[in-house]
Amino acid sequence: MMLILRRTLGVVAVVLITSAPVFAQAGTGVRAGAGGSPDQFFFGGHIETGPVADHVTFRPNAEVGVGSGFTQLAVNLEFVYHVPIRRQPWSFYFGGGPAAVISSPRDRNGSEVGGGFNLLLGLQARRGLFTELKVGFIDSPQVKFTVGYAFRNR
């Protein structure tokens, strides 16, 4: 599990370092929530770039889930499209992207590594509070409800 985690973090670090111009406008955030199938509580964080296209940002995130007899690490490489809501402090967003999922059962040694794909939609306040619903396919958790806060780099 530790070797896989180190390799995954190494790949994420290379992506972050080589994308420096886009990440110059990046913000960070924290997130937590509950998922179904597997039934887990999860917590994590994300980085959100400045726009990579009109209204589109790159929001890679990592989430650690616990429950249902195992621990799960999900590294999600997601793009989101923001739709401002006129005269409101909120914006609607939707998006998706691939995921790497590492599961470690509590009752035996070893880890399972899989890939998946997520589709998501959410609401985010200008000041940072957000809520998100994510649906996963292949090895990603089937559904996740997230609440979090995005810190902006101004």
C-alpha cells in the first residue's frame, strides 16, 4: 500500500510541477462527506487552477474513505465547467474526469488498485462554501455527497 501511495503522490507532484503557469492562479480547498457503495465517510483536499478554457478549471483532488471494512484512497483528475447564476452569490458547476482508486481491506494484507471515471455537479458560493454530488463508474465509488470550502488565491 505504501509503495502504491508513494508512486501515486509522485505522479501527482510531477503533474503539479509541470503545470506551474496554470497553477499560478490556483486555490486550494478541503472536503468531507459520505459515499454509498461502498458506504464510507471520506475527507480530503483539492487544488483548483485558474481557467484552462472559458469557465473551465482543473480541480484534481484526493479523498480518503473509511468504512465498510476497508480504507480507500481516490485520486480524481477532474475538470469543472462553472455557470454563474445571475445576481446570486452562487455558481452552478458540472464536470468529470478519471480516477485512480486504491483500496486496502482491514482483514487482510495487500491493496487493490483500480481505475474509474466520475461525473459531478455542484453549487459553490463566491466566498468558498460548496456542495457536490459525484457519481462514479468502474472502480470509483458509485455515489458521493460532499461539502467543502475552497480557499481562493487572490
